[in-house]
Amino acid sequence: MGAGLSSIITGEAVVLELRPASFGARALGLMLDVVAHVVLLLGLLFLLGMAAPHVDVAAGRAIALSSVVLCLVVVPVAVETLSRGRSLGKLATGLRIVRDDGGSIRFRHAVIRGLIGFLEIYATFGGLAIAVALFNDKSKRLGDVVAGTYSLRQRVPAEPKILPYAPPYLQAWVGLADIGRVPDGMARRASQFVQQAWRMAPDSRAHMAAALASELAAYVAPSPPPGTTPEGYLHAVLGERRNRDLQRLRRAEQRSAAVGDRLNRLPFTR
């Protein structure tokens, strides 16, 4: 759960696709953080005990309570604030805490998470955090719900970029084909299909390829040779369209460079 993409729309109406952390990744990162904080607390208590062995009971309790607050609340809040949502456990698991709008957290977010985190993680031995996260689509714990934050996966494996190329039996045809102005939306859907086709079920893949090829055929002439598969047709048209766009850009750059050379040769008067 929580492994799917989360869409965020920026002020410029640009949709960003972010991947929330899974429950397992969050649990592992939290366990590493808890171990680090507890080890820090035990080490601090040991050093204080060595430095002040003859303090009275009241002072000892005050020192112990201060140490608990320091190691389990102040240190996590300070680390998350200074690192913009990172910690030792999150670094190890490739996670970062961000706001619900995708931005970096601030001090107030870290304080809310730290104070509520002490209750739901240490006071209830993690039971409250697990109960809330299990029923949240982004695996949020109670501190995230109140602070308006969630955990984001930063180390997402890069997917290979698939470039469409015309199959050998279509290269002669597509090289002479007249490809009109394909609408941007249609071209985008066809390109996304080429990138995602290997993930699709065979029946869905064939059905979608046929539908996209039928739409694209309205902007391409003449018709492809008999026996052309819909996916081959999409690859051929998209690949040729990309190649022609690159050629037009190169010609435009060459014309701009030539004009610039001519202007540089002209005498300038002051």
C-alpha cells in the first residue's frame, strides 16, 4: 500500500508524479531511527551517570527526563528540520518527509511530527503509528496526518527509455509517407503506450495499440503495407516523426548560425 503514484498540481498547472513510500519502507526506516535514538539515549545516560554519580533522586529523575526529551524529541526534530525531512533511517531506506503539496518540510512540521511521534511510537510502542498507517493510502502515521506531511520515495529505479524505431519492413514506406500535424494529446498517448506496453497484459496491449494506430492513421498517408501490425505502425510513425523534427531543428540551427556569421562580417559604425 502507498506504493502508487501521487499526482500534485503546481501553481503553473503542471502535474508532478510522486511516489509515496510503502508501509514496509517506512517501518524499516522508523525502526532504524528508533534504534539510533535509543542508543543515543542510553549512551547519554551512561555518560551522565559516570559524570555525576552522587546526585540525589530528584535531580537524577530530572536529568533522565531531560535526556529522554532531548534524544527522543529534540534531536529528531532538529535533524528533520536541518536536513529538510531526512534522518538516519530515511537515508538508509531512500525516503524523505515532504509536505502534502510536495514541498520541503519546515520547523513547525518537524515539531508536530516529533511531539506526536513520541506518543504514537514510544508511548504506545508503535501500535498507534501502525494502526493509522495501515489504513492510510500513503502510509501516514498520526504525526503526518496532523502536520500535513508524508514520506516520499527518492531512490526510485530509473526505467529504461524506449525510443520508437521503424521495423525494417516499414522503413521504406514511412520514409516516403506524408505525416501531418498530429495533435499533441494523441502523440503523447501514443508515446506513453510505447513506453508502457511491456507492462500491459497481451489483450489490453493489442487492443490499445489497434485503437491508437486507427486514430493516428487519419494523419498519415498513404496506408502502410499489408500485414503491418498496429505496434509496428506506431513505432514507425512516431520514430519518423521524431527524426523529421530533429532534422528541422538542425536546419534551423544551421540557418541561425549562417545568419550570425553574416552579421559578424558586417562593418559596424560607431
